[in-house]
Amino acid sequence: MRLLVTLLLCLTLPASALADGFISRLLHKPVPGGVAVLQLGDAASAPQVRYQNKPVLVVREDGKQWIAIVGIPLTVKPGTSEAQVDGRAVPFTVGSKQYREQRITLKNTQQVNPDAANLKRIERELAEQTRAYQQFSARQPSNLLFDKPVDGPLSSAFGLRRFFNGEERNPHSGLDFAVGAGTPIKAPAAGKVILIGDYFFNGKTVFVDHGQGLISMFCHMSKIDVQLGQELPRGGLVGRVGATGRATGPHMHWNVSLNDARVDPAIFIGAFKP
């Protein structure tokens, strides 16, 4: 009977749904701040894909057809968007998603309205981190189903509209885990350390390049346990949880970036909520 039900279900599903592999089913969440997976066919070599004039991660799924894994910035409006595949326009649909608000009170008012000296520091640090996010290495990611960087419950979700002392600032660009100070932070996938810093907002910070524009950023750390240029295996120790920078207490903040777009890390650990 179970086999019969399975066969009937397969007959009722569209061919495209049956053709989608594991990566497509895991990652295809085409909303602002999400990921679109585009099917590209089974050519002998990988197509060249760009989105918003940025190179895009392309992998072969299940050893068969090529897929593009496109990061969609939070600023993209729902509707039709467009990638360039070998110079040809390929449209895809971006759905809608409502993000909640988060209101935070900070005692240090400099972390809400910095003075001129701190603004210069922030601009310099932002430029440095932006360059890291824009890196696009040739390496293939070792895995796209990520491990959690820490073993703990999720707290602040990606995309929250944030108000500090009543003033709106940039949306929450990562995912927070409620864990204590000193908790080990582990690489969710293999990668190379491309940036280390101690920043005004992010505190002690590490960027890890997983390949082809897929980059993790860990911040507010109490201790950094890696060196610039170091190759990390999946599960390798990155550092320890802390509360450095603009943080109200110890927690693990993790960003994931694709083609220089910050996207919801929950997608990569199977915890995305529409």
C-alpha cells in the first residue's frame, strides 16, 4: 500500500519537482534575503552566471545538471528578477517575506550615534569587510548543507528590522545563537580564513571563504583561534563566543553571504521559516 501511495504521489507531482535534487530542495527559498536555485542544464562545462553584476556560485547537482545558487539581497523587491547566464537573461520570481522588528536599548550611545572619530573608523572597517564579502575564489564549496557553528538554540533571526534606542538602523544581517561566553565556534563547512579584525560594531571577527562567493562571517567573539590564510576543515575551531563590539551580551552571530548578498543562514542548516 505504501508503494502504491508513493507511485500515485509521483504521478501527481510536476516533472520539475521530481527533477530537483537535494541541494535545490534545501536552498531554493527565493525571497528577499533568500536564495534562488536556477536549473542550467547538463552542458560539458559550467555556465558563467552573474546577478546584479556579481559572479554567482555554480555547482553540478547529483553529478548531472548545473545549477546556479543566487543570493538575493534584502533590498530586492518581490516580483521578477533576472540573472545573466552566459550573457543570456534568465528570469526568476522573487516571493515576499515579512520580517519582524527588534528593539534594543544600548547604554553606550556611541554605538547608536558615533562621533566623527568613530565614524572614520567605521567607514574604514566597513570598506575592509566589504572587500572580503566581494571575494570570489575558484574553489568549490565542500558542502552546502552546513553544520551549526555552535550547539545552541536560535535567538535573533535574520532580517529583523532593528531599532537601537528607538532609532532604526540596518536590518539584522545574520543569525544569532543563544550560547554562553567561551562556547567553541566551529566552521560550518571547509574554507579559508580571508579576514580577521577587531571592529567597532562587530568586535572580534573572522571571515571564512567556502568557495565561489559563499562566505561565512563570525563576530562578537571573545577569542580568535585562527590565522589569516589558514585552511579550516569542516568543524574546525574558529574561536570562542563573546560579547565584543555592539552586543548586549554573549551570543554567536553568524552571517552567510552569496555573490556579495547577505542571506539567511537558516537556509543552509535546514531551519528556514517562510
